[in-house]
Amino acid sequence: MQTLFTNPKVDPSQHPDLNQYFAFGISVDCVVFGYDGVDVKVLLIKRGTEPFLEYQAIPGDLVHPKEDAVTATQRVLKDLTGLQNIYLEQLQTFAGVDRHPLGRVATIAYFSLLRIEDYNPKPSSWATDAQWTPIQQLGEMAFDHKEIFDVALERLQRRVRHKPVGFELLPTEFTLTDLQHLYETLLNTQFDKANFRKKILAMGLLLPLDKMRKAVRYRPARLYKFDPNRYEALSNRGFLFEL
Amino acid sequence: MQTLFTNPKVDPSQHPDLNQYFAFGISVDCVVFGYDGVDVKVLLIKRGTEPFLEYQAIPGDLVHPKEDAVTATQRVLKDLTGLQNIYLEQLQTFAGVDRHPLGRVATIAYFSLLRIEDYNPKPSSWATDAQWTPIQQLGEMAFDHKEIFDVALERLQRRVRHKPVGFELLPTEFTLTDLQHLYETLLNTQFDKANFRKKILAMGLLLPLDKMRKAVRYRPARLYKFDPNRYEALSNRGFLFEL
DNA sequence: ACAAAAGTGTTACACGTACACCCATGA
DNA sequence: TCATGGGTGTACGTGTAACACTTTTGT
């Protein structure tokens, strides 16, 4: 019989009734958001295995017995989609009794934002597909993944209002209009151009570059990048800006 | 041998190597905050059992095999401290490999705010004590409970700035000065009396009562209560006020 | 009358909002 | 020169911060 205890100093026979409490599985699922200049997208796989064969799913899998959750998430993301070195933030844990047909599995959901251009997903392991999917075009999803996605999207929208998420979602160089479009897409609103610019620039997070976006048939826009130092400084104090 | 699968339709012998993945324990821990008019306090128990016998701890215990996490938390809180019908919000899950000496246990931490006057904790089960403890007076705590507490406190402080937490922490009837003291304590700052009042009243969340606080040797202050309707309305839209 | 806290009004200034206007480019 | 989006200035109203002031109670 498989030992249920990781610490050999504890004798399981001293706690015979404890075994039933050590029969949970733990999985991780990671909702990865990206932006391509037009749509907000989420990285989804197609399952090549039962249960939920062929269903769309958030990338995720069971955690190994001696692996911590963040490590597991990085491993699973790499195995299924090829993505590596992703910044992860814990979202929420879903622990419903019947959420997994194979047994009692609680899943720790993670959340990530990244520049879509930097990551080209390639399905492997039991994932038969891995695609950036516009968040309006979600099909039926495996397990309770739709619910997980909804919670993640809510978090993203809340996040936009408190942290400069453009830092993570936009290419390194971008125009103020790019940034405004991102915010308008995420929050599903419209902003006044002049006021948006004033507010964003007043935060002092952006460094103007000596570059313009070219090859457009109208006036070229100045490119900016985020100032990582200023971002750090504000991060620690917890921003709190509103749009 | 104990079956590891809750769903009898799945035959475990079909997945022999899967057993090692179903050897986790899951616990819940609940950080309950209260306010007594002077201090912010947290509900802690003293452990009457190994491991960490006699240590201060956040109330929590292992989840039963067919019990969902919120139900488990309510049960555990009632068993250990007598508190019932508490509003819970999920905080974060702590899943470090070595955080529990008995085996691999991930804990789902919950978070709660309540009126201290309404709840008089009584230790039972394996808790030998249950006390409202001022958050400055924390001793050494069991497991990684200090870390969990720190995350909870951070959440509380962030929360104060976005939701009117007084709603949950103050007695039903309170004065504007009570509310101001609460905010000053939580955020560790000072506010101008006149400006604080103007701002709070402008939110329209408070209903003035035809009552005064009496038996004080200075001018009696008007009592207020929260307007639950207005709170609901703003809740859905996600407040976002700052102080 | 005094102490102590309740409660209000005034002013200066920062900031958000609305909107009008000019600028640079390719076709 | 026109269409298109880039980019800026101003004027107005609201909100914030600082601070002085008045009011009401018990002793």
C-alpha cells in the first residue's frame, strides 16, 4: 500500500482513521490572458484524453505528490502549451465535491497576463490543440472550467482599474491609442482621448521614445514604453488609480 | 484498502498509477476579523492536540471526503469556536509541500469580517481556548498560520479602501466618529474630521437615526446605520471609493 | 465656566470632464 | 486637398485638503 504521509517521522498506524482524509487529488488550472491589439484572448487547449475528450479546457493537470502548486502550474503549462516562465498569480480554489468525475479533486486556479506576440503556443502531451481564443468565442468547456474562466475575467476587469495591466498585455512599444483601445476593450467603455492621455501621462509610468509608428496613411503616433522602475515603486504602494 | 475514488463508476484498477495523485489532504482555515471599538482583533484558538500542541492557531481543520470547502469551514468554525452562520470569502490556498507535518495538506484559507459584539467564542472539540486577539499581540503560530494571517490582513487593508467594511465590522448603530476611528485603525492613518464626514455622507450609504449616543460627559453624537438597499446597489457596481 | 468632543462653513487648489481645435501623413 | 487619426488647450464644475469656527453636553 502506498504510504500517504510525506513525513516518515509520523507513523500512519497511529492515525488509522486519518487515511480517508488523505484521498484528495489536487490540480492546477491556469487562465492565461493575452491581447493582440484587437481582442482579449485566453489560452485554451483541446483535451486529447478522457474525461471530457475533445472539449475545450483551461490548461491544467494534477499536482505531483511532492510538488508545490506554482511549480506544478509551470510544468503543466509547458507540457501542454509550450509556454514557459510565466508570471502566475493565484486566482481561487475550486473544491466542489463532484467537479471531477475521477474522484475528489480540488483545483487551484491561477491567472496570468502576457504579451500575445511573445508566446506561440504548441500543443503537446495530451493536449491536441492550444489556441489563443477570443473571449467571446468560448465553446462548451470541460469540468467547471467555464466558471473558472468567468471568475478570472471578473478579476481581470477589476485588475485593470487598479494596476496598469497594459504593462503585461501590450508589446514593449506601443502608442497611447493602443493603450486606450486595450482599456476600452477590457472595460467595455469609451474614454475621451485628451483626458485619457493626460491621466495616463500624469501617472509617470510611460517613457516616450524617439520613435514613431510608421507606414500608416495618417499622422504617425509616438511610441512609448513602460518605465519599470516607476512601476516597481508604485507597485509596492499599491497604485489605486481609476479610469 | 480504502477506496480513493468518490465516483463508483470509475474503476481505480484502470488507473493504477493514479493513486499516488490522490493522497492529498485538504484543510480549511478561517481568519475572522472583528473590531471592538478600539482594536482590530482576530479570532484565534489554542490547539489542544498535536501537532503544534498549545500553539495559537487560526481555526481550521481537515475537510471531509464528501464535504465542500465552505461547508467544512462553517462546520469547523462552529466546532472549534461556536461561531455560526458566518459570511465567508475565499482568501487564498496555501499548498507548500512541507507545511503540514502529518502529510501533504493544502489549506484553503477563508476570510471573514464581523461585529465582535454579536459573537462570543466558546472553545470546544480540540480547541482549548478561543479568543479575540488584538492583531498586535500575536504569539508564535502553528503551521504557516502567521503567513496566512499576514495575507489576510493585507486583504483587509486593501478591502477597506474599496468596500465600506464598516458595514460588517461595526455594531448596527454607530456614530461617525466610531466609523472614523475604525478606518484610522485599519489604515493606520488620521483623517480630518470635517472632510471625513462630508465624504462618507456623500456616499449616501448612511441613514441618520433619531437617536443620540447618551451618557457621555460631552455633546452626544448622532447615531447612524447603514442603508442596506444602497449598499446592495453600489455593491453590484463595485464601489471604488478612496479615503 | 470649562473641558471635550460633536458638528459646520470657508477657502484655495487639484483634478476630472467636455469639447473645440490644430497637426502630420498618404493617397 | 482631403480624410484620418494624432495630439493639445481651455473652461467649467466637482472633489479634496486645511483649518477655523460654533454647538452641546456633564461636571
